[in-house]
Amino acid sequence: MNKNKWHKVFRIIALIVIAWTVRSCANRGQGPQGGPKDITPPTVVKETPENGALNYKSKQIEVEFDELVLTEKVMDNVVISPPQLKLPDIKTRGKKLLVVFNEDLKDSTTYTIQFGDAIVDNNEKNPLKGYTFAFSTGDVIDSLEISGYVLDAENLNPLLGTFVGIHPAGDSLFTKQPFLRAAKTDSAGGFTIKNIRKGSYALYALSDNSRDYIYQQGEGMAFADSLITPSVHNEWKNDTLWTDTMSIDTIKHILNPIYAPKDVVLFHFKGNKVHRQFTKYERKEQHYFRMYFTSPSDSTPIIKPLKHDWTAAMMLQTNPTNDTITCWLTDSLVIGMDSLEFLLTYQKTDSVYNLYNQTDTMQVVYRKPRNNKQTSTETQPTHLKLTHNATGTFEIYDDLKIYAPSPISRIVDSMMHFYVMKDTVPVPLTMEFKAHDSSNMTFGFSYNWTPGTDYRLDIDSAAWTDIYGIQTKATTLKWKTRPLEDYANMTIKITPFDSLAVLQLLSPKDEVVKQSPALPEGTKFENIRPGDYYIRLFIDTNQDQQWTSGDYELKRQPEKVIYSPKKMTLRANWDFEEEWNTEEYPVLEQKPKELQQAKGGRKR
């Protein structure tokens, strides 16, 4: 090969080397290219003392892991038994977790620390799920367990973050002392109380707002009807060891402890006793103000004006539960006062939920919005503007409702004319127009509507007059009812039949659409809009046609609720029949998963 050929070969080799080098450098600039994401949680490599240690008196525990660790949401995740009113200091230092108790340790007691998801690795925050550390200050470590679930009694949703605890049998300590041992529910409502001493116990759940592990009236709770006696037995379990070639090397027979009970279900409820107090007032307009209370009452507050007597110049309007009170001012001189002083006497609860009359001195102030130079007389409307629900297609099961912006003092029935349209010709009908509530702001009437039919209501000028003398102008309402073929019907027959059962048709949002008592021949729901629906029932023990919560003082459980796990898709102009065996599914399998939500909005 001559000299020129060798020179060409050398140039080609050099170009290849340069190109390879440039490509390598470019790839290097893109950063790390491979490797699977770390999804492995930290692993415990050393515990001081050993997990399950006996006669351990020190207040400090140290756990070492195979990588750097952190703690997250310690207050939410960590539960200690016996419960500690002063939470221990829980810190991480590199690969170590340190726990230092702030309370003196009790003699001959088993201590359990359930970390939940609190321990995570430093890089990807992978949690070490369910890690539990236990030790005993005595010669024996207790080892029994109670497991189960906490569900919302009304809708069977799993409750997240609810405390579950035990007290010794025969002791009424739930309202007096902290739990003997405790656990906390996960997103599925599940709990396990660990390291329990042999015996029988009362079991409770508690939404412990104060974190004192003692039931206070007004807190949500649940209780088991009977005492729980935990137990354990051993069962043989096969454990298979594999060789590197995926063939079986050894089969070991291992004694596996089986703890009971493991499926206790507690139904959580809030009692009817709640604190009542005044919260705030609002005076957004000069001619009225509102007062708000934290809970309902059977009595209406009393207002006694100070400085000026404007008793005759006001009208009190209550909502059905007396927790929102509107005071309408009817005199222009009083309306013009920017500040109103009065004595307010209302029902308030003491520390043990007993009602008493409380009198407070109130000063209600009106602050005119900035850049608003108009006076109250200038902004006063010339006509009373009514709103209504007679818009679009009208459902045949609805009442016609008309809403006024202020209380009505007079309605002249003869100045309202109701018609059905027959080939565009109005045919007069009679109606019974009445108030729908005590506000004197919502009126209407019920009627046996004909499907697919046009109706009309003519309201003459000055037919309605409010408390300020403002009147309506002439108004005409027109609406058409939905045709019958747009609806579906469904009949539900339950077995076994229970005469106290009340059936509820639910929307995909778990809201009640229709409700009816169960009938032996089947309960019929008529005129249902097409769509997806679900069914539940409750056993109406007190026969008041509404679900009733429990009462711990009376040891009364909340009324039983049962869901059908089936979703029903109803089509227009169809009649559906459904037979429902209410005993077919255990309670944990009843509620459709698409309806289940843990407390706080997390889906199960």
C-alpha cells in the first residue's frame, strides 16, 4: 500500500474516533440516562433495645436503617400505647431514628409504637408501612391483638385518622380516663390494637379533637355492643424457598399466629348534643341584619333595643332551625341609623351541653361600601322583583315556587290567574297558593301536573306587596311539563322483608333522590330521570321517616344502614324491577366502591 493510501486510511480512522468522542460527550451532557426509580422503603438493620425487649426501663429508643431516613406527619401517623398525653420526641439523625419519651414509664407495662407511614427514605420518600416497635418494662410482653374497621354509621364510608381504643371490662372509663391501649384507622377505616393483655375489654372509636383520649360530648364516637375478648391460635403455614433457577428448593412448615377478632366493625356517629353559641352578625344592607348561631334551637332570640325603642320597627325572620335570624327594619329613621344597640337574649349551652338563657349587649354597625354615594332611598327598587322555578322543562313532581327578595305582607289571590293551555287557548284552573316556610319569602302551590303540557300564571300589577310597601308589576310565567316518556320507573323488592325499612334512591354523589317506606309487594319509585342510581335503606327503629344517630348515654346504636353494591342504569320510558337480598353481602362489601370516600375526601 503506497503512502497516499495509508494517509487516507489514517484520516478515516481519525474522523471515526472524533465522531464517537463528540457523541459520547453529547450523551454525557444529557445527565444520567438509566436505572429504575427507587421504590424500596428503608430496612431496619438494628434496634436498641431489641424489638420485644423485656425489663427495659430507659426512655430512649434507637432504630438504625440501611439508608438515610426522615419522618413525616408524626402527629398524624404515630400512635403510642398506652396513649401519651405528652407525645415523645421523635427525630432522625442520618440513618438513625430516635424516640425519647417525655412521660415516666409505668411498671410491668407493654409499650407499643405504631409508626404508620411516618418513616420514609431521604430520596424518594418511600414509606416504611406498618412498622411497629414494642417493649415491656416488666417480665412479660403482652401480645394479643384486636383488628377491625370504623365506618360512618350513616353512609358506611371508611373513616381515616379515627382513634380506636380499649378500656377494662366493667369500668365506665370512656368519659373519665385515657384509653388503656389505642390505634388509629387507615384510609380503609382499618385498625389493629397491638400488644393487649389477656382479658375482656370495652371497645370504642373516638374522633379525639382534643387528643386527650377521653370522650367529650360533641365528639364523634362508636362503641361495641358487647365486650371483646382477644385470643390467638397457631396455624401451620407453608413457606416455599426457591433456587436461582426458579425451581423449588425447600418447603418449610411454619407455625403462624392467628389473632382474633380481626373483623370488628364499629359504626361511628355524632350525638345530637352540640354546643350552641352566638357566632357573628352581618349588616350588608341598611334595612336588615342577620345573626348566626352554631346550632339549632327551639326558641327564637329576643331583641330589646337600647337608647331608642325601635321594637315596633322590626320584624324577626327565622330559618326552620333557629340558627340564622334575620331582623328586617321597617322604619326609615331606624334604617338610617348606622349603629343599632340592643340586648340579645338567646339559648346557649354550658360546658355539659345544658341550655340556658344568655343575654349579651350587641352593637350592629352598617358600613357603607366605598365609592357608593347613593342613599338608601335612591337605591330602593321601584318594583318587587320575583324569581321562580318555572324555567325550561318543568318536572311533573315539582311544586311551583316563587321567591321574593323581602318578606311579603300581602298577596291578593284574585289578582293571580292560573291556566292550562289547550291548543294555545288558556283554560282557567284553580290553585291553592300558600307560603312554603315561615320566612314569608317563598310561596307556591302543588298541582297534579299533566305530562307534556303547557301552563301559564299571570300575576297582575300590585298583586304582591312586601313589608316596605313595594309592589310587583304585571308578570307572566310560562312553563311546560316534561313528557311521561322521558321518565323511568323502578320497583324494588327486598328480602327478607322488614316493615321498618325505608328505601332511598341515591345519585352518583351519594345524595338522596327519592325515599319511600318498604312495602311487601315492592316499593315503587316513579318518574325518575334516566341515569345511574344506587340503593340503600335504613331500619327506621323510631319510625320518624329519617335516619337517627346513636346515643352513648342511652347505649343506643345509630339506626342500621344497608347498601346494595349494584349500580342501576335507568333508561327513559322503561319500567325496571329489582329484587334485593339485603343479607347477601357483609357490611364491608356493600357500598359501591365509586361511592366510597374516606374522611377528608380520600377515596378508599
